[in-house]
Amino acid sequence: MSVLDILIIPDKRLKHKSSEVEVFDENLEMIVKNMFDTLYASGNGIGLAAPQVGILKRIVVIDLKENGDSNP
């Protein structure tokens, strides 16, 4: 998968309205996987919203596991 660039304030793209997700297809699955890769690579935080990586869709990934915990 890929690690995406995380946008930070004052990037103007963070102020745009995101679109709703209507279909969970292969493209969306790839976006979610890339977002998790980005979250883990950042080493910071428990979640990531799609607009933070320049994707204007209403998607958020969250990992509430403790470090090293393999249980969901």
C-alpha cells in the first residue's frame, strides 16, 4: 500500500466540503488501506480523516488497539 502526505493547517484543502460515500468498491477499499498505512507510519494519533490526506470524501479510519495488541 501507500503512505499518503498528511495536510496541515493552513492548507486550504482542509476547508472544502467532503462528499458522501455511497458505494464501498475496490477503489474505496484501497483508499482505506492507504489511510491506515498513513496512520501507522505517522506514529501519532488513533485516527485519520480522508480530508487530512487530500481526499474529499467522508471517510475516517480509527484504530483503538493498544500498541502491539493483536486483538480487535
